[in-house]
Amino acid sequence: MNIKEIAKKANVSVATVSRVLNNPEKVKNETKNRVLSVIKKYNYRPDAIAKSMRKKKTGIFSIVFSVHTDRIFETSYSQQLLQGTISYMSKKGLKLIVDTHAQKDLIDYYGSVIDSKIVDGFILLDLKENDKRIDFLNKKNFPYVVIGRNSKNNFNYIDSDNTSGAFYAIEKFSEMGLRKILYLTGDKNNPVTEQRNEGVKNAARLNNIKIDMEYANFDEEKAVKIFKQKITKTDFEGIFCASDKMAIAIMQEMRRTKKYFPIIGFDNIELAKFFDLTTVDQNIFDIGFNAAKNVHELSQGNKINSIIIPTKLVERESTKKFKRG
């Protein structure tokens, strides 16, 4: 059955059947019920592809990771983010394409996807300070939402409050009476890194804490290498890592060497619970959920506001087992 045959069986126009399917409140009950009875009798299902072509919308969105395919599910950050994103999409009957692209021709990649008319919008990850994707998509006037911020913020974004989260971590060390902290941060010129660095510096200044900051690039091996070098050359009382993965790698090294320090991570990934790691929870699921919601709203032509998701400190044994001072 098609819409013309349904209209003939119900003795109404094609336009009336279309209204029953899309705007039933605009059709008289008697007419609507007659059309619906025919639809039910013949088990009619609208052609989703034809419908999307008429509306010029596919109901499909894309989230692109700037890593190789086999690394998407390496961390529970990606898993929790996708859980939040898919949770919204499934509730709205939408679809999500999960893709990777780690090459240099990013603009060509995004341009080809837009030209294919497959997706209604993008969720962008791995934001850079001067990100060429932003200027390109702004010129194209194509719907997108960024997870993260930079100094420009000429785009719609969803982000955790990285600055406050890092502040809470250093404040916890202050409450413990610690005054010398080794801080292993992320990549230089990375907006997330700079936001967390700002929180650390603010808390250190207010609480009279000395910070020994080292760029570990969110890399576990580099973090452990720095820890091993510092443990023989400097005097510190606690460790703050800008990611849980770095903190967990150092915890494993501490167990091997039997040299223990209070340690705090950032992210609150699933492994943090297993290792009893005190960490900053940035509500990754909520970030993914709201990113999906906002890009969907944008694709419908609705106005949206950028969102900063609050962070909180989750205390576990990696700090609890150390007495004050």
C-alpha cells in the first residue's frame, strides 16, 4: 500500500492522509478515524526514506573521534559519552553514526559528509585552540555542537567545569594539610589543559600551596616516567593528575615500589571506582546527552544555549587512607 491507495480506500485526498500522519490534530475526528482504520487494516508503514527526503532531514547525526578506530573504546570516557549521546537519540527515534578521522584533511572529510546529505548535524570532539573545523562549519551554516571550549567560543558547546573541578582537587589536598603537590597536566595549548591549569593555580594561590607542574600529555607512560624522576629529585606530598588514566598508572607504579602518596585524578571513569581513586566527576553521561539534545535542536532550526556541566569531587581511599598532614 502507498499513500495514494490509502486515500482512495478512505475516500479522502492524499493531503488529508498526509495530515493524519503528520499533523493529526488538524483533522476532524471522524475523518481521522476513517483514515486510521484503513491504515491499520492494511498495516501501512510510511516510507521513512521518502519522508526524510520531503523534509530534507534524515534524523541521522555524526560524532567523530580524532583517533584510530581501535582506540574509540579504549577508555570508559568514550563509552560514557556515547551512552549519554545514544540515550537521547534513542528516545527521539534518531540515529547516530560513530566515525573516526585522524588524518590531516579534516576539512575535506567534513565537506564530503555534508555534501552527501547523510547527516543532519555533527558533534565535534578534540577541539583545538585554532580549530579549522569551526570556521568551515560556520561558513557552511551547518548544525554542529562542540564538546569543549577554547578562548574564542564562537560556537555552541557542551563542557564540564574543568576550572572548578581542578580547584576542588587542590582544595582537598589543602584540607589534608598538604602544601607541596606534584601536578601532571595534559597537552600544551590544549583548551582543556589550560582550564584545569587555571583551577590548580587559583586554588594553590588561595591556599598557599606549592605546585610542581609537569606536562604529561594525558599519556600514562610519560606520567609514570615523570613520577619516577620526581620521586628521587623533589619533595612533594600529594599528586594530582589531569586524567584518571594517568593517576591509575601512577597508582600501579606506587604499588610496585611501595612508595605511596595521596593521589587525585580527573574524569571519574569506571576504572577509578575499581582502583578506589579519588577523582573529579565531570558527569560524562550528561555531557553526551546534552550534546545530542542541542545538535538535534539546532538541526530543527531552534535556538540553543551552550551548557557548562558542574563537576564534583568524589573521595575514595586514594586520599581517605592518609591522615591529615
